[in-house]
Amino acid sequence: MQRVFLIAGLAFLSYLFFKSENILLLSAGIAIFIFGMVAMGEGFKSSGGGALELFLRRQTSTKLKSIFFGIAATTIMQSSTLVSLLSISFLSAGFLSLVQGIGILFGSQIGTTSGAWLIAGFGVKVDIAKYAMPVIIFGVIFLLQSSKKFKSIGQVLVGIGFLFLGVAYIKDGFEAIGNDFNLAQYSMNGITGVIIFFALGIVIAIITQSSLATIVLTIAALNAEQVSYINALGIVIGANLGTTMTGLISSLGSNVDGKRLALLYLAFNIFICVLSIVFIYQLIVLIRYEAIAFGIDESNYALKLALFHTTINVFGVAFLYPWIENIAAVAQKIIRQKTNAEDDVLYLSSSITHEKAIREAVCKEICHLYRNATNIMTFGIHITPKDLYSDKSAEEVIKLRAGTLDFDYEQMYQKKIKTIYGKIVNFVVISQSMSENENIVKDLTQLQKAAHSIVEALKDVKHLQKNLTKYIASPNKGIKDGYNSIREYLLTQFRILIKVFESDEEDLIVVLIAQLEMLSEKFDKNALFTLGTLLKAGSISPLIGSSLMNDNAYAVQISKSLIQAAKIIFIHKDIAQRETMQAVLSENNEIKE
């Protein structure tokens, strides 16, 4: 069906182009403008990725900072759609809180008005095509360089150049169309006209996937006297709502927080649109006084349109700003996390496209995998997850859990591990195939190894569990003590590893990893000594001694696999700090001292 609509649309456009060169000119302007936006956005994503990550981490710690980040990012990229998609991507990866995501989207609503000011102030008065040509030439020169950074800069410059060129063609197209027929004859007065042109604005914004492109069209039509001022206001209001559709569609593949943010983005724009339509005449009066205050001429409808666009968005953000936390809480109640969410991925989704968000999402999902794995492994050594988080010492827990527990290890693995691990592998493979960044590809390979190490530890616990079940209730004190020492050792390791996987404090993680390795070395030596003592004393038979020796080795290997996974997560969370992390971990002896 989609292909049929595409063919029909192309055929209809071809007919229009054949009938009117002026429509062809206008359509070419729209196409060039949209291409410029896409090229500029891609350039910013590839060249400014690292800077964006760092800025995002530092400048979104409060509501106000999040709003200013949204304003800055949208002003630079000139795309609220791109910023909303990035916000959903980072939120889905767990890199942002819902409150921070709301703040960024509120800011993007204000930032997107900057393009309207630029076009209204210069695009309709100046021959902007003259400025477009040198920018495109410089952009192409950068694109021809071998450096990836220069290529990205070239993309941005070419995008800006085509934006300017598109505006020039759109302006000329509307002026030329006026010679063929007068679109102004379709203008409608009153609130009915506002609502009809509001609907038209939604349609144009959905088709162009850009509120800025819709506003540029409106400004050009207004300047060519092809649309009335009040109808133009209706289109601008509709553009606000139409541009949310891309984010809403993108959120369908995101996790629950991504869906919440997209829903709030839609609700926020509906709120602004309803108020703007209801109070349209009061707003027109307000814009008139604001124009006088800013020295804007009464007949300069293009600038007044930009002023209107800014006013409704600023008022909307200012009104809702004090209630951001409450809005987030309501969204969490409306869209609830599934009760069995722990049995599936929490952070991976198809909406995550930014490289930083991809790496962050995989790291968080592996930590989630470890939490589930630990809960299963505790049953494997015949204690409960509640014991794992209790205040009692490992020795006290083992004494309390002297008997065996009844559980199905394989069923728990299938339910809580296999699905998550499979989706991690699938997500990594797809992300690697779509990325051109060698560092990201290498990082994801290592992170996949971390997930594999956790799964291998689970399998080793399963092997160990057979003899544990058999011997921890043995009347032979030597055998029972030998296997209880394994249980105590692994419980201690699991507890420390939980802190490692869930902490963001680098110094603490380094010390804990060193502690884990020291405990592992100590256990390995003590286990051999204890085994030798038991054999010499005749407390256990050589056959049982062989089993205990193998199981001690299993315990050490379980610990090593989990430590290896923790190290990989620690090193590969941040590409910029990777070498530093590796250097810190290599100074193991100094850390132990």
C-alpha cells in the first residue's frame, strides 16, 4: 500500500511540474531546504557527538540547565525533531532521567523559534542565495578531505548552504505563483479560518517532518501576500503539533521512558495549540504591543509571525516549568512499567541511535543482566537473593542456610537470562553493522564479551551446584566445611560485585576490583591448603578430595569471569577515559597495597 501511495504521489507531482514551472520552482526549494536540514543534522551528529555527550552530561543536572541545553542544541542544529529523537534515545539508554528529558524538550520548543527569526529577519529581505553559494563551495572542499572530522564539518556547511538556497527558491516560487493564480483567495477569516489552516500546518509539518520548513513556507507565502496574517498564525500553531509526530513514531520502538517522553511532548504541544487557538485574538493584540516594544514595524508580518511563534512557546514552557516533576510523575502512572520487566531488556530499543547512548544502554543492560544472574547464582549456592542483600555476614548467612533449597535452575536461566542475553547480542550486532566508528565497534565487541562472561559464570555455578547439593548436608564435617567455604567465598564476591556494577564512583570501583582479586587469590591458596590437610588427616577420601578440588577451581573461575565482566564495563563505559581506566587497573599491586 505504501508503494502505491508513493507511485501515485510521484505521478501527481510530475503532472504538476509539467503544468507549472513555478510549482516546480517552489517544490525544488522545499526539497533543497529539507535536504539541507538532513545534511546539517547528520554533520552535527558525527562531528559534535563527543562534545554533545560531554555537554549533555554536565549541563542537564537541573531542570533549568536541561531547558537551556534544549534551547542551545536546537538553535545550533535547527531541528527540534532531531533533538527530540536524541532525547528519546538518551532517555531509553538510561542516560537521562524523565525530568531531564522533559526539560530538554521544553528548551527545544524555544530553540526552534530561532530559525523563524533568521528567515523572517534576513531571508525575505536579502538575496540569501548569494550567501549560500560560498558556504556550499567551502562545504564541498571539506567533504573531499580524508579526515572524518573535516567531512563532518563539510556536511554541516553544505547543509547550511542548502538551507539558504532552499529559502531563496521557496521565496521566488511563491512570488512566481502569484503571477499564475492568487492563493490569498482561499483565505478565511475568523476562528474557523484559524482552525482550518491549523490543520493545514499539521499536514505540512508531518510531510516535511520539520516545523521550521513549515514556518519558512508560511513566511514566504505571507511575504508574497499569498496567505493572510491570521491564517498564517494558524499554520504556525499547527506546525508546532505536526512536528511531534516523528518523535511519537520513533518512540514506538523505545522502552517505557521513551514512550513517556514522546507522549509528554505530544501533550505539551496540544496544550500550547489549544491555548493559542482559544486566545488567538488576545495573542494578536499582545503581539502588536510586543512588536512596538521591539521596534518591529506594524506591516512587517514576517517578523510578527516569528514573534508569535516565540511567544506561544515561551509562555507554554514558563507556565509548565514549575510542574515538570508532577508531569513526570503523572506520565509514570499513565504508562507503567510491566510487572515482569526484569525478565526482559530495560534499556535496549530500536530508538537508540546515538553512539554514546548505544554504549551506555549496553553497559546498563549488562548490569541488569548481572543483577538477574546474581539472583539465580545465589540459589545455585543454596541461599536466597534476600540473604544477598541482608546485613548479616557471609559466615552467618551460610550457618543459617545449612540445608538445600528446592528450585529449577534451568527454568530460571531460560526466564531471566536467555532472553536478555540474546537481545544484547542482537542489539550489539545491529549497532555494529550501522556504525562507522571503529572505537564504538571495538567497544561493543568487548561489552558483548562481558555479557558472555556473566553467562559462563552462570553455567559454572550450575556445574558446581550438583556437588554442593550433595555435600553441604553431609555428616562428614570436613566435606561440609569445604563446600560451605566455597559458598561463603562466592557470597562475599557476589556482594562486592553488586557494588561494582551499580556504582558510578571510579575510585571505589578500582578499589573493589582489587579487593575481589585479592580475595580470589587468598581463597585459591587457602582451599589448596585446607584440601591437603583434610587428605593427610584422612577426613575425606581421595575421590571426594578430587571433587572438592575441581569445585574450588569452579568457584575461582566463576569469580574470575565476573571480575572480567566488571573490568570491561569499567573500561569501556567512556571512550575518552578508556586509556586512563586501563592504566589505573594495571596498577593492581599499588591499589592492593
